[in-house]
Amino acid sequence: MPVMTDYGDRFNAAVAAELRAERARKGVTYAEIIKASGIAQSTLQRYLKGERDIPLPAFQDLCRALSVSPRRIFELAEEAIDND
């Protein structure tokens, strides 16, 4: 994985990590997220691995599928960067 020095890259990686953590906390399967969001499995995996930036509409769909506030994910991601 490339070294992330740009804040935007670090923030995107932190958002992906928080979405993965939320999925784990709630025990939501990939199949459930795919069904609720309409995002293709390969795309979803790239988003959650941080291999691809998440467009805002897709991010909102993911948050809805995980029943979490987008604001909460952003706050947790920012905290993770601040504590890094």
C-alpha cells in the first residue's frame, strides 16, 4: 500500500476503515449491504479496502445500508487521523 501523506488520502482510508468497523460491529454481511445499496460486490470490496475513493452518493448508500449517520463516520474518521 502506498504511503499516504495527503490529508485527503488519509481521510478516505479512515472513512473506509470506519465503514468496515461499523459493518463488523453490526454484523452486516456484504450481501446485505449489496442488497440495500445496489453497489456491485467488487466495487463494494474496493471501497471498503480503501482501494477506491467512495463517491458521495455511494457513501450515503453505504451509511444507509449500515444504519449509521454519515456525520458519525466522518467524525470517527477525523478522530482516527487526529490520533494517528
